[in-house]
Amino acid sequence: MANPVVAIVGRPNVGKSTLFNRIVGERISIVEDVPGVTRDRIYSMSEWLDHHFHLIDTGGIAFDDHDELLDHIRYQAELAIDEADVIVFVVDATTGITSTDEEVAKMLYRSQKPVVLAVNKADNPERMGNIYEFYSLGFDEPIGVSSTHGLGIGDLLDAVIKHFPVKADEEYNEEVIRVSLIGRPNVGKSSLVNALLGEERVIVSEIAGTTRDAIDTMLTQDDQEFVIIDTAGMRKRGKVYESTEKYSVLRALRAIERSDVCLTIINAEEGIIEQDKRIAGYAHEAGRAAIIVVNKWDALEKDDKTFHQFTQKIRDEFLFLSYAPILFVSAKTTQRIQQILPKVQEVSDQHAMRIPTHVLNDLIQEATTVTPPPSDKGRRLRINYATQVSVKPPTFVLFVNDTELMHFSYQRYLENRIREAFPFEGTPIRIIVRNKS
Ligand code: GDP
Ligand code: GDP
């Protein structure tokens, strides 16, 4: 099941983005280490007492500029109501209740979604005393917080996680390959799903229960079952936020989580933009298998260099996805559509592959002989033992004499050696370095 979504709403200047940054804090700096992935400052994965959740700062989602302020806030609240499991409604202890707060409160109240009221800027005991007036907004106990000072954040998160839905069992059995098509609006996700379902050898067995996130389509090809998690199929047509690119990230996030294999769809006509990389970056970080699918290949003027140039451009832009195969397709003409599912099956196999421990250790041994590990002040890194601890994605633990001696570049070298022996096409691999106890 996908992780719950928590949305922060409230009028401008109450401190939504400060609160967002406070909650996600260090996490942002960690994930920024992935080269070539730019962070969205409005979506982040967060964690509190072993509960993982997505956090959205709805204030960061811009709508058309010509709309009134109140409309903006309304769209943000609407998005939160539709998408979030829990809403954090932020108000300002220094200003008291404003008429805009009351407007937002009315919308949230009608939605019947769980709302946690955060009275921000309660930096000192005197301001903490101001929070009681906010009872009149009609929610449970207001929680005083100071986002700049980091006060009350734990209490706030305690209240938030109490409202999380109870986790359900995994929805599909292990053999089914869960696939999602992710990408910006208009790259052709829906068209590609339709093209896949229309393929000759594909048997669509069932349109499974519609979850809130997506419509799942079961299909079979050559005895392999797939489920397509179609985020585009669940469009809430007519909603203002639906066409915003920032919103498409949220859709992608939830689909990524439920998938084994993510197809990042690129529009050949428009080329690659930042948003494409962001979405693909989330799939990479989540450890999903990946294929880059360049759609609308029919719409491009091509000569004998186009294919090579486009491939190179993708490799340059998606440095972190160097393992992902690339397919050039057209949903419109169905060109190469039949290659998609077999490729999905291939990368899915690689995603689930295990290297026997003795083979892995021989490989590491040889790698360290060819290029000895780095040393620091006379001490050299020694790798005592390596083992693969999990799959999806393949994850390796190296037990060493001192983790401090492991350098990023050496770890990269080891990853490359592993990939020379076992390509792991289409899957990220993880290496964890531990001190030998
Ligand atoms: P947003 O428009 O709701 O996202 O608000 P921002 O996060 O941009 O914050 C608006 C202003 O309030 C900024 O100047 C922040 O530094 C300030 N602010 C945010 N949180 C606090 C707080 O807990 N205490 C105080 N004193 N100021 C805060
Ligand atoms: P989504 O928003 O990513 O689901 O994109 P859609 O599937 O709705 O497609 C967006 C637009 O691109 C529609 O007008 C499609 O007809 C068009 N389109 C989709 N795939 C192709 C393709 O392979 N070639 C061309 N020329 N147009 C396409």
C-alpha cells in the first residue's frame, strides 16, 4: 500500500514552507546527493516514529497568476482535500484568526478529512497562550508550534500519525509485475496504456478495483501477469490543479511506490525538461526498476543521426539512470509498442536477481586486487566479506575494517565491477558499507 499523504494548507505567510522544511529537515540534503536530480521543495518523503509519509506544501503549487488570492487558497485546499489522508491547517499565533482562515476552515470542515490545526509562530510562552482562541475554528485541539525554533513539531506529528489509515495487505501476489507509466502531463501516458492494452498478444483479464490513486489494469502476455498502475486514467477532469506540472509529481510519487517497474515517459517532440528528471529521480530513489520510453517518435523529423543524438542527450541528462534501457516508441502508430512488455519483464527479472555469496566475494576480491582500496593516514580499507541482503533493488552489504575509509569513488568502482559481471540492466543497485563487528 502507498504511504499516506499529509498536506500542509493555509493562507500565505503563516509559515507553511518553513514548517515543511522543518519537518523534512535533513532528509532533503541527503537525497540531493543523487547527481542530476533536482529537488522539489514542495514534496518530500518524511518519517516520524517509523511511519513514512509524503508531505506536500500546497503553498508551493502555483496556479494561474490572474486568479485572486482566495481562489489560489481554495485550489490548494481542494487539492489537499482530494489527495491527502491528513491535512495540517496552519494559522498564525501572531495575527489571530483572519477571515481567510475562516474560509479555509469552512472548506476543510465540509470535507470531513482529518485536520490537525497547527498554530505557528508560537515561539514563546506568551504566544503559546494565544493558541486557545483558535478553538473557535471548530477543529480538535490546536497545537502550538514554532517552525523557526523547532518547538511543538513532535506533538504535531504525533497528532498527524494518529489519523493514518491502518495498513492493508499487499494487493497483488509476488509473481505479478506492477508497472507504472510516469511523466508530465501530455507526454502520452494514457495513449501508451491504450496502445499496450490493444496489442495482439495481450489479454486484458480484469480492471481491478479502483483505488483512490489509480486504475489498475491486469493483463497477461505469454503467461506473465502484469498490472498497469495508470495514474493518468484517474484524472479528475475539470479540477484546476490537475493540469499543473507540480501536481503530476504527486501522482507519479504514489504510482512509483506501488510499482516494481517505472516507465519514465519522455515526449520526443518537446525533449527533456527539469520536471522529467525530477519524476525519474523519485523512481531511482525509491529503488524501482526503470525504463526510459521516448514517445511520439513519429512526430519527429528524423535523419540518420537523430536516434544516436537523442540517446546521447538522454544519457547526459539522466546521469543517475545510466542503467535504464531506452525505447523509442509511438503510441499513435504503435511503432515498437510490442517491445515494451518484454523489456519490462527483463528489467523486472534483473531487479529481483540474486548473486550467490561466493560469486560475489570472488568478484569483490578480484576487484580489490586489480585496484586496491584507498588508504588514509597509513590505514587501508579492507573488505572482509560481502553479501547480497535483498532484492528489488539488489542490495549488497560490504563488511569492512572501517567505514570511514570507504570513498564514494571506490564504491562507484565496485558498483561498476559488479555491473560488468552482472549487468543488472534497468535496476538501481545499493551498496551498504558496515563495520565488521
Ligand atoms: P508560507 O507563505 O505560509 O509558506 O510562509 P513562510 O514559510 O514563507 O513564512 C512566512 C514568514 O513567517 C517568513 O518570514 C518566516 O520566517 C516566518 N515564520 C515562519 N515560521 C515562523 C515561526 O515559527 N516563528 C516566527 N517568528 N516566524 C516564522
Ligand atoms: P498523458 O497526459 O501523458 O496521459 O498524455 P495523453 O495520452 O493524453 O496524450 C497527450 C496528447 O499527445 C494527445 O493529444 C495524444 O493524441 C498525443 N499523443 C500521444 N501519443 C502520441 C504519439 O505517439 N504520437 C503523437 N504524434 N501524438 C501522441
